[in-house]
Amino acid sequence: MSDALLTVSGLAAGYPGAPPVLREISFAARAGERIAVLGPNGGGKTTLFRALLGELTPAAGTLERPARIGVVPQTERSRLDFPVSALDVALMGTLSTLPWWRRPSRADRARARQALADVGLADRADATFGDMSGGQRQRVLVARALVQDAPVLLLDEPYVGLDTPSTGLLDGLLRDLATQGRALLIATHDVEQARGWERVLCINKHQVAFGAPEEVLTREVLEATYGAEMVEVAGGDRCVIPAHHDHEH
């Protein structure tokens, strides 16, 4: 698709010496789209993100991607307990573009400060990252990805552990990033939240469905995606109750 920032066709991916964890993945991400990536723990979401980042070589299929893809990990996996500031963390986004021997320049620091301003944290640049709230740390990690000037962002369950006000701030930030022309892939277990985004990709070792939320988020698709992780709730509806988060590798 000529207007796609990222195109995946027939992708299979896994780890050396083992069968593919994920297969038959085909979708495109266009500018301005927030794409929910739904799937059970161990269903292949992490493997997909690692393949998109170029960390895993596809076992089959094709992958057309931009030169830069930004990644926003979970804050619980990015505690950075050693004393670094929010600005230091944002500056880490420059490392992928710098020679090993060169330190960030004044211009790089200005970019990092602007990224913090873009996520509403201009006044917290000197704050210690480990002392910030979960919502603030998550926005700092988004700023780190923005410093890379990547047109595609991958977010690994960014809402985990956030309170209601922080969730609202992150919602607005992701909406703004999409409006600016980026494509966002957001790994999540929140089906109701996914209904408000532009596309949904459901995977469970293979692609179950991809498309608009009103087409994809049906009982049949969710049962095929989550299986035993689905439980009945009052009124006969179903909701997803995820197990403890666990990456495939």
C-alpha cells in the first residue's frame, strides 16, 4: 500500500533453533493510525515487535519498514534505578544515531528537551527518573522515542500501572502523535480501549484478524484470540482477564 508507513506480508518469526513463534501475519500501518495489538500472554506480541524492530530475522514473508522505528517499553521494565534524570533518559534516544565515540551535542540536548516539552514534562527535565510517577515515567519513555524522530512507534502495554488521570494524559498524547502523522502499534489487553482506535490486530501464534474495531472486536474473534483467558461476566458479555504479563523470550 503506497500510503503505508509499515507493511507486513506473510510474516513468520521466532528464535534461533526453534520453530516460529508467530506465523501468517499480514497488515499495514498508515500515518495517523493507532493500532491495538491484542493477544494472550505468550501469543506472539513481543515476537512481532522484535521482528518489526529488526531484532529477529523473519523466517518467512516480507517486511517493509522505515529506517527508524521507536519503541516505548513498559515502565516496570525500565526502572533505571541508578540516578538519571528525565533529560538523561530522553537523551538515550540519540544513541542509535550517534557514533560510539561521540557524546550527545548541544543540539541533541535541545531535541531531548523539546521532546519532554512535547509530552508535557518540560518542567521535570531535571527530575530523577526513578522518583517520578508511573505516568510521568511512561511519558519520558515516549519522549525518548520521539527524539529518534521515528514515523512508527511500538508501545508495549503502556497503560499498565497507570491511574485514571495518567491514563487520560497518555490517551491525549497518543492521539496527538497520531494526528502528527505517526503510526502507533500499541500492545494491550484492554478491549474496550481498543474500540476507540483506528485498527485492531488480533494474534495468537498466528493472525486471527485485522481491521476496524467494529469489524474485528466480535465475540468469535476474541474467543479465537484469547481462548481460556476469556471469562463470562454478568449480563452474558465477555471480557478479557489477562494473566500476569510474561514475554515469550
